[in-house]
Amino acid sequence: MGTVRQAGAVGAHVLHVRCRPGTGEAEYRALLSLICDISPVLQVLPPSAALVDVAGALRYWDASPYDLAQRIRVRALAHLNVDVRIGAGPNWTVAAIASKGPLPVTVVTPEQVRGFLDPLPVGMMHGIGPVQERELTSFGLRTIGALAAVPESTVQRILGGRAGRLLRDRAHGVDPRPVTPTGLPGTTSERRLFDADTLDPALIRASLLETAVVLGDRLRRRGQIAAGLAVEVAFAGGSTVNRTRQLPEPSHHTDDLRSALYRMVDGLHLQRARVRGITVTAERLRPAGTAGGQISLERVRENRLRAEPVMDKVNAKFGPGAVRPATLAWRKAG
């Protein structure tokens, strides 16, 4: 099957992300959360696919659709160990067909649609069923190009009025369906794996702070708050321990998440445990406007909360991590 890869394919703004068969629900939900960090215009296609419109994200990330697709794929492999195939095209149909290709990322620009679709077997058409495929091939229509070349009335006589018109339009690369956001997943996770099993409590604490910073920034950008946290600690040998905690009040503030994480992990008494990695999940997410915030009398905390909008604005302009706690800056410099 022929594939097309182009870094400058700006017109191919719809991404179809396809997981390998057998991907678990937890990994799938984590992947959706990861994709939302790239573009919030996400349509969930259970059990193992998703549709993303990156038209509004191109300028924000200063990247092409190919670059964003590669970013999603690399992050999915690095953070979730989930392998995906991604097709990019001007609409849902072209992107979905492109994601079936052998390359990790296949991009089809509007100008390349006909050359890409025409030689493909008709069974590659997105949305076609096995009975429809057999009917078309029995009439000699074995490729998408052959289907596109016959009159619409002929295809309607073979497949029926609505189905024939729909498949012939898709054979021409026409698909007016928009990407309809279906809501963010109810959880979002962040994982940290250490280079080697560690006993160092300072390193573990710094990793918890880093996850709190990342999750807090993510929730604020999405306009969400978390009502609870879950922590999974992986040890040498493969065993794990899990803890959950309900926050005193739903929050997206880094300071609240950090305090809760410190208390949760301190309660595990890991002084002699060799830790391999930590996964933090913000649970029971809801829109930020659905809960009120309680004013604190702690001056240090209030100063941090007032500083968050400024930090978010700087990080949005110069990239994630441009402004971060001094502890993390020291750790990265060292």
C-alpha cells in the first residue's frame, strides 16, 4: 500500500489515532489524556481509536500535522508503552484510511488525496462492510479509484441509495463530518520512571513535585479540577502498591496536589524500599467552575496561587517547564 509522508502538510489537520488490537482500557484512557495535551478537539472512538482536529494547535505548537502526530506517537511509547499508528488528512475518511498504513505516521495532503486513494483495495474504504465489499468486487470494482470512476446511480443500484452515495463520496475523498469533541476522560495520569531503582527519598520527592507541576498545569489549561488522587508505586521485582486520597476540596492548584502527594507517599514508609517508578492519577475530574475555592489564611500558599496564572502564561508562551519550582530547576541543572 502506498503511503505519503510530508512534514509541511498543513492542510491535513485531522489525525486518526489507531491503537494496536488488545490495548487495555487503562492504556487507552491514558492515551486520550495524552492527546488532549496536544489538542483539546478530541473525538473518542472506542475501543481503541480517536479522532483529533489539530487545526487550532498548529500555531500554538508552531508545528506541522506530521510533527504533532510524531509527538503523540513518541510520547505514547515513552510514557505509556502504547504503540499507535496515526493517519493525517483533510477529513475523517482520508485520515482513517491513512492510519491503516504500514508506516507509524502517514500524512495525506488535499492535493494528494486522489493519488493516495485510487490504487487502494476497495476494502480499505473507511466504513465499508464485508458484504458491501463483496458486492462491489463482484461487479469488478476492486479499487477505490474504480469505485470513484463509476456514476453514482450505478453504485446506488449495487449498494442501495444512501449507502451507495455515501461510499462513492468517500471514494472521492469527500467527508463533511466535523471532529466533535466528546469530553475529556474522567482521569489524567503522569508517570515517572527512574533510571535505576532508587532508595533516595529526595529523588522520590522531587519526582512527586514534578508530577504535581505537570498535572496542575494540564488541569488549569483544560479548565478542570480533580476531586481525588491515586498513586501507584512500582518496586524492584515488579510489585506495586496503590493509594488513593480524596482532596479536601476539588482543586487544580499545584500546591494542593503536591501536599496531598507528599502525605500519601510519606504514609507508605518507603525508607528501605527500592522504587522503580511512580504513577500519579488525578481522578473524578470536573469543570473548574463547578466548585468554589476556600480562602486560606496561609500567606505562602496564597502567594503561590496568585503566581500560578503568571507561570501558566509564561509556560504557554515559551514552552512547558520554562518556569518551574526551584527544586526542579536545581535537579535538572545537576
